[in-house]
Amino acid sequence: MALHRCPPGPRHAVVDRVGGREIVVPRILHLIESLGRGGAETVLAATLREMEPTRHTGVVAYLGGPADLRETIEELGYEVIDLGLRRPADPRGVARVRRLLVSRGIALVHAHLYFPGLHAKLAGWRTRVPVVCSLHNLMYEPEIRIANPRFAPWKQVPLRIGDRVTDRLVRPELIAVSEAVRRSAIARLGVDPARVVTIPDGVDTKALTPASPDERAAARRELGLPRDASVVAVVGRLVPLKGHATLLDAVARLRGASPALRLLVAGGGALEPELRALAARLGVGDVVRFLGPRGDVRGIHAASDVLAAPSLSEGFGLAVVEAMAAGLPCVASRTGGLAEIVEDGATGFLVMPRDPADLADALRRLLGDAELRHRFGDRARAVAQARYDVRDSAGRLEDLYAAVLARRGRPC
């Protein structure tokens, strides 16, 4: 990769010296809502690990809230700044981001999720710093409102207006994590298709690998699972939109035919008491294990036969890609980015959202056929390596930064 040697300026930093010459690269601000262990935050940390320091240097800022990944990102050499906002919509966010752009000499800001994007666009407009926004969700599609009071119509309308107005004011470069998200942005926000590029989230396919028989046995011992159990896993926040209630209903339908069935529920959220009560009412409380938030899902993958993703709406599907990299077949809802990731009948099965009978039938087919699971798992691993490796997505982002800066008259 060619080194970018730029004339020093207020928005550049010296990162190295080669042959007596300084390597001067642009400073990039990565702006996100929090540094908790959500999908966007996890992807950011993994992507930063793979970025080339001779192409740019960076600062990471978050609006406030959890900071689980702060130490991880600081160990990569990034300065991490808590903007200290009480809530993501705090109007003081624009001024704080603007001051950060000026004080740190930022050449470009890359924002993730809605409110970081809103603050970044307004701050970039005031400072003439170019903005890149990553779109992770289908937040303007009707299905996201299902069992989701955060996106009631009266709340969704002002968010959409704010997005449209700031988009027209600043004209940021937009990154969609799936073609479904790209289509939604074009249709719902009216943005120019030329300004929306699809770059799927990436995972570390070298670290996420299929488990050996010994690793599988050890993982099951650690989780207290029988060696011969039929294990389904679901990974994600415990919120209505993730469809856990549909999965519990499907497990109840499978219980009689699969007495060795076990369900691992990895993730935390306010819905846990309600889901525990539902499992008890359905008569499957003894086969469901609520594991809470997990910083490392490799043990879950090693212990499992199938991953389920019964989401009602999903912009991408990071948990599915991680499981595919680990060689697991997946059963996922036919919605949003999940329908692009899972190859129906080749890496897993796609089922209708909120249809427990359809979900139960797909799980039954996989749990009852070891050869099919292995064939689907091998194909899933190959697809993850080819399409969703974090090294590829990091390189595409770096190329995009360089192109944006060149178009804006900052050729580094």
C-alpha cells in the first residue's frame, strides 16, 4: 500500500518518519453513541484494529453512556473522548463536536447511528469538515415500529425530518451496511443514490473459526450442557424487535420431538424477566438458558449446532455473520439485511418473521440432519470469509476516506 505523504497542515498529523521524510496523514474523528457492546460499537473496535496507520490517524468520541470498549480502543493507540451528554438528543452535542473538530484538527468525521450523525452533520456544516455517516438500521421502514415504542410514528416523523434537512444541508457521504439499508435511505430520505455506498460490517474471520471436537466438548461442559444435546443459540439484545418471543414459541413446538433440545440466549436487556416468564408459561423454562451479555461469543458458537436470528427487522445481522464465520448454519427471518446474508437452502434457512411454526420447522430440519448442518456450516464459513472479513471492510473505508478528502480539496 502506498504511503500518503502530505504537506503538513492543521488537519494532519505526523505518524512516522521514513528515509528522513515525515509521513503526514489526515486526522479522522470516529463518532458513535456509546462504547457499550452493541453491534455498531463492536464493529467499530474491530475495524479500527485493522486500519492502516500510514493512511490516517484518528480520535474516537462517544456521546456518553457505557464505555466497555474504551480500553480496547485506547490500546490500539486512539485517543478516546467522552462528550458527556446526558442523552443522545442533547442539543449541546453539536457544539461539543464542533469544538472537538477544531481543537483536534480533524480532517474528516465518520459518524455511526442517528444522533452521532445529526451532531456530526451540523458540526461539519459549521466548520466545513466533510462528514461520512454509517447507516446501520431500517429506522424509517414500517416494520421497525413493531413492538418498538422508541419508533412510534409521532417519534419517527421528527427524526426523519431532521435527517432529511441535515442531509440536504451538508450532503454527507453515506455508508449503508446492507443493500436493504441502502434502498431504504434512497426511498425514505430521498438521497442521491450516488452518495450511498454499501459496505457490509466485517468480522474477524481469522479469530472466529469452527470449533474442534475437543473445544465443542469443553464449551458444553462449561455451560452445563449434555454432550448429546441439540443446541440452538440466539445472540442479541433482549428487546422486542429481536423476536425472542417467536423463538421461545418455536422451541415449545419442538420440545416433544426433541427432548435433548436446549436454547442458549446470549444478551441482556429489559425484556429478560418477561421472556423468562414466557418460557415458563410455554413449558420450556428448563431447556432455556439465559446467559446475559457476553463479551466473547466463541464459547457460544462452539457449544451450538444452529444459530437462530428471529428478528422482526434487521438492518444487517452481525450475530449471523459471526456464527457463519464459526461454521454454524443459521435460521434467520426473511427481513432486511438478514435476507442478504443467509443463502436460503445453502448456508441456512430463511423463515417468515413472527411465524413460530415456520421457524420450528426450519430448526427441526437442521437439528435432525447432522450432514446437512455440516454442509451448510462449511458453506457459511466460506461465504463469511469471502464477503464479510473485517480487513476488507476496513480497506474499503480507508479508500472512501481518501476519495472524500480528495473531492473536498484535501488530497490525503
